[in-house]
Amino acid sequence: AFAKTGFFGKKPAQSLGIVYHAKYHLLDGTFGLRPFSGEEKRGFINIIYDDYIKTTDHKIKSGMSFLYLEIDQQADSIFNGRKELVPGAFLEYTLTTSRWSVVSGMRYDYHNLFKHQLTPRLHAKYTLDEYTDIRFTAGRGWRVPNYMVDNISLLASSKTWVAPTEVIPEISWNFGGSIVKDFKLFSKKANIAFDVYHTRFTNQLIVDRDSIANAVVFKNLENASYSNSIQLEFSWTPIRNFDIRLAYKFLDVKALYNGTMQQQVMIPRHRGFTNLAYRTRNKRWEYDLTVSIFGQSRLPGYDQDPTQL
């Protein structure tokens, strides 16, 4: 169930919005001989106030929220359940000039289980010229993982699950940027975008299938996992109504597995993408051809002799 109500102030950009959300989710299943059951009850309310300071070049957004979550999960003999009560408040400021667009924000949450959580965030865009934009982003993120339902497909194997000693929030710091440029190629419209992003986890709950044979180990890693992403994208319209889009992505996603920093399982380091799209002049027909290429992915392995376990 979802609802949203709004109230408008005397000034054009002044408003107050309230968002309500309620959810009930029941999931039961059997994977081979292994049962799973999960139940989630969630309620959320978010109050958002929009206004500006003197001119619309200086916009502010503030508000409060409250989350109620009750979740229970059980797989085989492993049980995980918790009740979360999370009040929070946030403030966001947006600066807009002829060349700059900057959005800075801060959010504070008080979690009944994990106490104080502060989340800063910054987005900035600079228009270098008529055809070039430079973007930058940085901030902190956190969430409480639900390791059972997040990895429910692993129940299909016969491997034993080893539960973490405790479930604590995953916390990451991330930053990155991009350059987007429009230009002409053979007098036809073209665009190129280059993105670079880095995420460093101060804590991450990982799925370790390398340390113990015939077992899936869930464990918390402190400052031992990260992600680097580089993407290059090119688009071009050589003739009217015909678009070409090419992209390449490099993913360096590593964590400490069995004492060694390794690429995470089933995440290819290299990906390629090609899309050809044509639209008829009367716009009644559209044709698309898409080709995706995925490089090699690492499979889980272990050094221990299964007969010694």
C-alpha cells in the first residue's frame, strides 16, 4: 500500500509532501530437501519540505522519516530475525549557477539496534562548455543486510550454510566522476561518456565459498573489500532514425577470500555492449539489435582436502 499527499505554500517552489508506505511479504519455499521461510512487515513515512533561499538558485530540502521493520528468516536450522525502529532527519542544499549545479546533503538516522548513523552526500556538475559536462559524486552509504533471502538461490545446492556470528550494517564510502561530451562525427551527432567510480567498504557481509569445501560461509569483513568501475560509452546517429551505441565496462570487485584478495565470484571483469536501433519515418515501427559480451568469471575454489573436513 502506497500513498502520497502534498501541500503547496505561497511561494511557487514551496511545498510539503508526505509519503506513506506499508508492506507485508510472506515467502515460503523448498529447495530440494531444504526449506526456507521468511516474513517481512514494513511501515515507512517520509515528510519532505521544499523551499528556496531568496532566489531559486539556492534551494533547500529538509524532512523527517520513520521506518518500522520486522523481519524473520529461517533456512534449515539457521534463524535470523530482528525488529528495526529507525527515526531520521535530513537536509539538502542545491546551488545552481550558469556553470555549476551542486547538491549537498546530510542525513542522520538513529537505529534501535545500531545506534547513530550519519550519511553525507555530494553531487556536482560543471559545464565546461556548450558540449561538455563534468560530474563528481561522493558520499557514505549503509544498510542492514538480509543474507538469507539475498542469497536464496544458493539453497539449491547441498552446501552447508555457516551463519555469521552477528549481522551488522554494511558501510561503504564511494566517490567517482564522469565526463560527457557531445560532438560531430562526419557531420552527424555523436556522444561519448567516460565514468570512473570507487567504493571502499569499511564493513561488508560477504558470501565466502572458497574457504571451506561443501560450505557457504557468511562473514563480516572490515576494510577488506572494494569495488572499482570504469565505463566508456559511445553513441552515434550516422543516418536519420538510426542509432548506434557501444559500451565497455571494467569491474574490479575484490574481497578477502581464504586469506587472499580475489575477484568476487561470478562477476566478470570485462563486459561489452552493442545496440543498433532503427525507427521508421512514420515512427510506427522500431527495430533493435543488442549484443552483450561477458568476459570470464571466477568460480569458487578451495585449497583444503575434502576428505580432511
